[in-house]
Amino acid sequence: MSEFFRQAGMALLGGWIIGVVFAGIRLPAPVPPLLGLIGAFGILLGGYCYELIFKMFR
């Protein structure tokens, strides 16, 4: 679990750096609208749930 948090922190830091750079050169952020991010989170959550259910019944 610690490895997950390290990777998540690095991803967040990388995204923050890109956000600062894009804001500094006055470009729009290269991210989808909020609903797109929520949808991507749902896909990720569904994948984790599938793995959990698969392990429970195996």
C-alpha cells in the first residue's frame, strides 16, 4: 500500500508541475472537464472492484 501512495504522490507532483508550467506560459490546462475526470475515476474504481470481486470468489 505504501508503494501506491508513493506513486500517487509522484503523479500528483508531476501534474502540479505541469499545471504551473502551463499557467506560466498562459496555455489552458490539458485536462478534460470535471465530468470527464469523474468518469475516468469511475472506470478506475470499476477495475479495482472487479479485481476485488474476482479475488473473493476465487
